[in-house]
Amino acid sequence: MTEDVRRRTVLVTGAAVALAVPVTACGSSTTSKGTTSVSLGRTTEIPEGGGRIFKDQKVVVTQPSKGDFKAFSAICTHEGCTVSRVADGTIDCPCHGSRFHIADGSVAHGPAARPLPAKSIRVENNTIKLT
């Protein structure tokens, strides 16, 4: 094997690895509009009337009624704690007791005075994607 052939083999192999790693590492994809989306999970993982917290993405996804999925920041607007559970129609913060409605992120119980900010998601083939 000549020096040029070895060098090309190393460069081609290195480029292939560099291109493959970001795609498999983050689980994201690019939409037709050029935006990146991250797959959060399956619709079956979000209970009707409840929700699920995705701590790594700092987002909570709820299903207030059958087939209606909503997403909000998982960071409480009171003091910045991460919400810890979704139960009985609310998203609950463990730090000071704030609760937010699963349908719109509005405050159900203070001390928080501002709603959880909405996040953009889409459902594609029963997969929930954060966009």
C-alpha cells in the first residue's frame, strides 16, 4: 500500500466517522424547512390527562385530552427549579409548591405568577418531536 493510498484511506474513514457521530449522538433530524428537531418519545408514553418530563431537554409534554399534545418549559417560572411530576391535571414544582395546568401551562397554584412558556412540538408517526 502506497503512502498516498494510506493517507486517503485515513482521511475518508475519519470523515465518515465525523459525519456519523453527530447524527447518532443527539437523535435529532433536520426538517424540510431546515430546522432541527429532537425526538422525545412515543405518544403512547404520554398518559391522557397527564404528562411526562424530559429532564435532558428541559421540557414537559402533556396530553390534556386524547390526541392533544402540549409542551412547556420544565423550568418553574418562580425560582428556576425543574418541575418534578405531572399529576391530577397539573405540572408540579417541588421547590415551593407551584403548580401549572397541563392544558396551557397557566398557574394553578402559586407562588409562581407567570405560566410555563410553551415549547414547539409536532407529532409524526406517533413520535413526539421537539422543534
